[in-house]
Amino acid sequence: MFGMPLLRPIVRTHRRDIEPLCGSNDRRNGLAVVGRFFPRRFLGLIVLLFLTGVPQAWSVTVEGLYEVRVPVADGTREARQEAYRTGLRQVLLRVAGRRSALASEGVNAMIGDRAPDLVQSYQYETDEEGQQRLVLKFGAVGVNRALADQGVAVWGANRPLTFAWIAVDSGRDRRLVSRVGGDSPSTAWRDAMISAATGRGLPLRLPSAQWHHDDALLSDIRGQFLSKLRERVADVPHNLLGIVNISRAGSGWEASWRLENGGEFGRDTVSADTPEQLASRMIGLWAESLAERYAVAAGDVSEGQKVDLRLDNVSELDDYGAVSQSLSDMEPVDQVRPVSVTADRATFRATFSGELSVLKEYIALDKRYVVVEAASDPSSSRSEPESPASLGAGVLQPESSASGEGDQVADMLQYEPLKVTEAEGEADGESFESLYPVLRYRWRPVGTASDDTGPGQE
């Protein structure tokens, strides 16, 4: 275990889920009470919460960006130090988003000199084949600041979710790449795509197995008939739609792709010898484009980092006051302010010092905060239709029981769609300019800070 320097990057985030807080009969009394808990300069926001309701879109917060598994030959200090450098380079690629950003002498020197200092924790494990691996967790604040010190923009934890229609023409037949089911070739392509996406920290969603034998769908993908492809996932949470046609090119493969988000985001053609190489190149181009658009400039990753805390079951005005007071009393917290509320949920923004993990430890000491874990993918059914419920949350990994190389990365990276207002979702990426994951809790007002009941226990 290594200590982390107390670094304080800034976070640019956004308001979410602005809906009425009370019924019309409660507005006058409610505003008076709110004024006691929240500074006057935020009262205008609370007024909007009472008077308006705003349509919702989607943002995705990604967990595990700073965690990697690195194979090691043995448990010696030398092997561990080398794994630190290898792991940090993998994390930096995810967080910078651009491979070219890691080519500078300054970044390479930083990797060599500071990798051990940026490690928060490590542990050894052995995979099913007997290979020893080192599980590394790097400090998010330290890594972000280290990149910013080198003039590198930082791509934060809130990222666009891409739903990808991918069709593979082997020369003998044409198949859809889905997240479950399918034959062995389709599974290989699925694993390659998901491994590449997790390696770059890119939230990627593949269609369900229900469309495996839909010839009309394959024709729509081949012809890139956007209106028909959009219609099939109209109710599915996503920010970008990817349409990919893969075919044989000599002894290798070629992919013609386009990304769109209501208008064309980008298109290109890439080729490679193997599915793994092709997926890596294509997903890499997607990640580079998204990071170019959404990364936070190095100059903005400065003092006073911020994080949003989303709390369910906050329905009474007393709850808002209690949450605000409890967060303000925590040692790492410099400032707390409300961002948004709904009928039973509130989001607070906390400015804090030190590492995010330290703040989470302080919150864990108050038993009124019950951690809401990211749900595992509930969409393993081979027959259920695609729906927002089936895509509510997921892990970026193959959903079969078979082990693959991609599992080393995939089983550490999770994402969960988070609702944002429609206006913010359309505001040129503002929804994604947040460096740190949204922390999600369920507020238990009947408990006390000294309660013996721990988070997640009733």
C-alpha cells in the first residue's frame, strides 16, 4: 500500500434530474425551509425545482478507469515495480484518451519516476490458467494531476455510451455481433470489441441475441439505413450510434464504420490482420475522437477537485439539511452545495481535498449513507427484447462463462447510465466534462451516525 499526495484537481460538472420537489400546496412553506439549509445564492435553483420539470437524457459514469490487472513473472520487488509502470501506462491511455499524449518525454519520465507513488493499493491473484497477476488501483486525483502537470488534457469518468451495430461478412455468411449467444466466430468478434473498448475506457453496448437471424437488420447495417437502425433502439439508453461493416480484405479484415449522434460524428475505414487488431484500431479511433471533444484542458485540472453525490430516498426538507450538514462536517470536504433534486433524490456537489477514496471512507463512517452498487448486467436473456430496463447498467465484458484475455481488463470496468436533462445532453458535451464518477448512495434518515448497522445492511 502506498500513500497518495494530497492533490486537488478541479472538476467541471453539470446539473441533472431537475424536477418538482413538492406539490403546489407545499411550495410556499417549502421555500422558506429550504432557505434555512441552503445559501441564498442557490435559492434560484431551488425555485426552479419547485416550478418546472425538464425532460431527461442519458449520461454514463464509468467505474474502474484507474484499476488494471498486469501479469507478473513472480512476486519480486523488481517484477512489481515493472508492473507498476506497465499498469500506469494502461491507465494513462484510458484517462488521456489519446495515445499521442503518452509519447512525450515528460510523460514517459513521469511513468518511470512516479508510478509507485501513484499506486493506491495492489494485491496478487492467480487466474484460471495459473498465471500470476498484480491487481493495481491507482489514485484518480494523483493520476489526473500528474497528466495535467505534463500539459495533457484529462478525459473524465462521465463518458458517452455507444450502441454498436456490427455486422461481419466472412465471405461465406454475414452475422451480427451481439453481446450473448451466437457461434464461435461471432463470439470472437464480440470479445475483441469488448476487450478493446475496456482497454480504452469506452462504454460500449452490443445488441442482444434476439437479432441474430434478422436478415432485414443485416441489410440495414450494410446499407447504413440510419432511420431504421435508430428506430430499433429508440428507447434504449445511448448517446452515440455506431454502424460497422466488417469484411475480408485479402488474408485480413477491413471495417467501414460511422458514428452518429443525430448528426454524423465521424466515419473511417480501418484494416488489420486479426479481429483483435482491427477492434483495437477502430475502437482506438473512436476513443481518440471522443477524448478530443470531451477531455478537460490541463489548465482546468487544478486546485479544489469536486465530485457529485447522488442520494436516493431524500424526500423531506429535513433530509436535505441533514445531508448537507453531515457532508460539511467531514474533514476532507471544503464546500458542499445542492445541484439538483427530484421527488425522492438529491444531488450534492462537494469540493474536497486529497484522494477520492479518502472521502469515500469518511462517508462510509456515517451509517446513514448506504452504498448503491453498480448493477451487474441483467440482460443475459437470449429471448427478451431490447429495452431501457435490460440496458440499465452493465459491465464491459463478455457475458459468457468462458474466460478470455479481455477478462483481465473487462471485469474491472463497469458503467451505469445516469439520467441528465435533455438540454444538457444536447449542450456540446457538457454532460461529460466531469473527471470523477458520481457517488451513489441511499439515504437512511431513521438511522444515526453512530448506528451499528453498516452500509448495505438492514
